[in-house]
Amino acid sequence: MPPKTPRRRTLAIAAGMLVIVAFMVFGAQLFSAPVAQLSYTEFKAQIGNDNVASVTFTGTAAEGTLKKSIKDGNGQATTSFATRIPDFPDATITTLLDEKKVQVNVKDSSSGFWTTFWTFAPFLLLIGAWFWISRRAGAAGQGLFDFGRSRARVDIPGAGGPPRTTFKDVAGVGEALTELQEIVDFLRSPQRFQKLGGRMPRGVLLVGPPGTGKTLMARAVAGEAGVPFFNISASEFVEMFVGVGAARVRSLFEEAKKSSPAVVFVDELDAVGRERGTGIGGGHDEREQTLNQLLVQMDGFDPSIGIVVLAATNRPDILDPALLRPGRFDRRIVVERPDRRGRFGILQVHTREVPLAKDVDLDRIAGSTPGLAGADLANLVNEAALMAARVDHTTVQMDDFERAFDRIVLGAERRIVMSEEDRRTIACHEAGHALVGWMLPLADPVRKVTIIPRGRALGATHSLPAQDQYNLTEDYLRARLAMMMGGRAAEETVLGRVTTGAQDDLEGATELARRMVTEWGMSERLGPFAFDDSASSVFLGRELAGVSHVSQETASEIDSEVRRILGEELATARKVLAANRDRLDALIEALLKEETVEDVRVAEILGPRLAAGGAATVALAVRGDPGVVS
């Protein structure tokens, strides 16, 4: 049984108190005998009928027992009764009691205090429990009246928290750190800049793909400057209650001003910073109120008090223009995926505490991981350490890194039982990818071919560029398309039929060909125009609202051009396979026998390549992933 958390313990105590209160309120009614409520006249009548056995007087209240049962208000038979007597003297009642020889008891009316206490005790207990729970929740920032309080997590230097993050813990983003160093200097000695008339930037926007280290860089700025770090996600501002987000923004800046100089970091700024008045219905009132309050707060604080707002987003195109103007976010720092040198530095940072074997070459690993961001490389190191521990290695070896890389890029191995026909089909498909990629000079060199099921794929061909490059040529992209089509072409050439195994290839190839036509102007028929704005229109709700910037005729021409390009590259793949049928058959047999073929073995089977592989990073062309086709 897991240990109880403070929140669970509080809920358990509250539930117990409610049970006690319910028992005190309703328990007497559930377990006590029924009592007949008599009027004063009925009480005197029962005495006259000689049906009263005993009576007890407490002030003006009387209760007792009857000799014969009567029915109470619910129709149940009972011998117990209760009544009220007038507070004026009534000699007849005393005479009747004496005549009928009724046992009479008298209690001091002061005992009514306890009756009153036990009557109100459940309500007092309930009120006390409510105050106790509110105080406990308030101490955790979750009280009934604490909706408007900031949910920011605060790291204060030297407060006994986790080790302080500095620029030494950040690698692969040298240019961005150079710009952030000036922010650190501002926080350390603002007078140095103020004496020349300069002012500290109010806000710095970090823009880059996920996993590139934007949050780590913001934390490092606070660590280098030695100031408190307020960390909050923009989605934590917005609640179901209107006005809560704006109140939390005010609370955040008030707390930051009390701790100035300080760094306020807002992650995923686009959660509240999206352009106002867009989307279905015109926008979201609570989100826009929160954004308005954020704009006011960034305008309102004095730069001399030493507060810098850092924010991160991977969608700067959808942010509200008022948020990006100077005076709010004065600077925009782009944080891209690291190059080879940057990846080497990141690997050095993440392997500080990892015992590495002598055969581990971090530079080689950096060269074989184009397109991977800092978070991906951290995950690679962690997976390699887990691989080494799984086989009882004392150090992490190069083989562990290779297996970890395959697991991340290709997926975990799935040892499933397949028929020989299915194995041959998969081997034919993957051999087609590999052969086309190997024989086309501009395609990326093949690193590994496998018919072992990994992830969702039944087989995979992994290719890597020779070096990082950020401008992709049309010839390279067409070679990439031909390689994608190689699997389907091989099925046609060898098996005389096609299977469903080319689904992912066709989807990726269609997307890439469409981007060539609509975004990069690589169509002679349509010319150098950008047609497709779906990336922003879908997000902002314009496409769902029926707004389109492409006519039906142009959309039809785009589809025709995409179909033409894919058809041409499928024909290229067929030609390559037909001209090298003997090599294709040899690679298929090697895959059926060995299941996984590395690049060295591929070279033995297919011979040397005609030229060096295309020097382009596939991550920049297709979804940011390394070159893997299945």
C-alpha cells in the first residue's frame, strides 16, 4: 500500500469528520426508540386515563413513559412521550399526578446547557473542520481563497534546493548564450549600463524547436546572476473561472518585485499569448484577459528594479503582435538544433557522471546524430546507461550507445513469429530502400538495414547524411523521394505485387513532394510561389472557418504536380532496381540470413558508392527525424 500523501491524509481526516458529524446528527434518530410528541392537553388526558407510569420535569419540558403504548407521528407504537408544559402555575396537573400515583422526577433546568451543547456540537465540529482544511490547503497554495495566487515555482540561490544551474551546464547553443550573457551582466551590475542611459530589457523571447534547452538556458541565466528564478508554464495561468489568470499574473509580478533582482520564466508562452480575436468564436475571454494583464504588467514595472522576463515558445508565428513589440519582449533569441560541434559539447555535459569505456568516441556519436536536440541526446545517454546496466557492464561501451540509438530512432525490437513469405516480403521492401539510396549519389548513405520488427514497423532502413547542411537542393530531395519509393518498386520488381508495407513511405513522400511544390517553389508549372499557409490557418481556426487562400483550380494543379513528382521518382527507383537486379537479390538473401546488415556489410554486397552521400540533414526536410524509412 503506497504511503499517504499530505493531500490524501487531509481528505481522509475530512471524510472522518463528516462521518462523525452525520452520526451525531442522525445517529440518535436511527438507533433510539420512537417518542410520541404530545400536546399539553393530550398529556393531561393520558394522566386522567391513568396511562402515565412516570414523568420527568426539566423546566418547561416533560418526558416519561406510558403504561399502554400509543402511536407516534410516524404510526409506530411506543410507550415513550415528550411534551411541553406552560410556565405558569397549574395546580390541576399536580393534583392529577398525585391521584393517579404517577412517579414524578424533577431535574435542574441548568442541565439544559449540555442539551444545547450537544445540539450545536455537530455544527461547531463541521465549521472547525472546514477552517482546518482551508488553512492546510492555504499553506500549500490551494486554499479556497487562493485561486488568484501565483503558481510559480521559485528557486532561491543558497536556499538548500537543487544545485545551481550555470552556463557550464549548457552546451550546443553558443550564440544564444553570448546574447544571454549580457542579461546576466545587467542583473549583476545594472548601474554599469544605467550610467550611460541604457535600461535593462524587459523581456527576452527564446524561440526554438522542442528539446533545444530553452528552459535550461533560462535557469542558467538566474544561476549565473545568483538571483531568484520564478518558473511557471503559461497554461497554469488559465482556469475555468474568469479573471483567475489575470489575478495570477498580478500575483506573479508582485512576488517577483519583492525578490528583485529576479528572473521570471514563462514556458510555452503561446498558451496565453496567441493572437487575439482568432479562432472559432473570435477567441477565448479568459485567455485574452490573462494576455491583457500580462501586457499591462510588462509595461508597468520599472526596469531599474531588476526583473527580466524570459519566455519560451516554438510557435512565434502565432503570438500576438502587441506581445512582441519593443518594450515588452525587446529581444528574440533563436535556439536551433545543435550542429556537430554543439552535439559533442552536449554529450560531454551529459556524460560527466557516466563511466565511459575507452572505446566510446563522443565525436563519432555526435557525427551520427544529426537533427537530434539536446533533450534527445540526454535521452540517448540515459538509454545507453540503461542498456549497459541491463547486461551488467561496469562501464558504458560504444556498443551500448549504438543499441540505444537504434532503440530511439528505429524503436524497440519486437520478436514476433512471421511466416517465411512475410519475411521475404519485408526483406524485399527494405532491400529496395537500401539499394536505391546506395546507388543514387545524392542520397544519404545507408547506415543499417534490418528486417527485425521495431516499434510499429516490420523492418527499417536507416540512412544518415555525411555532414550537416541547412540548404536542401531539389536534386537531393528527389533522391530522397526515390529512396522512399524504393520499397514499393522492389515489391513490384521482385514479387510482382504490392503490399500495405509502403503506407508510411507514401505518406512521407507525399508530404515532402507537397512541400516542394507549395512551400519551396520547386515546380516549373506553378513557379516560385508559396501557396500553403495551413500551418497557421489550422491553428488559428481559419481553415475550420472555411477561409482559404488557394483556389480550387490551383489546388488541383498542386495535386497534379505532387502526383507527377512522385510518379517520376517511382520510375527512377524502378530503373535503379532493374539495372542492379543481381545486387538486389544478393541483399535480400543477406537480410533473410542475417536479419540486420550494417553499412560495412552493405558495401561488401552492393559495392562502393559512386560518390559521397548527399550532405543534407533529413531532419530539416521531413518532420525533424533522422533518415529512417520502413
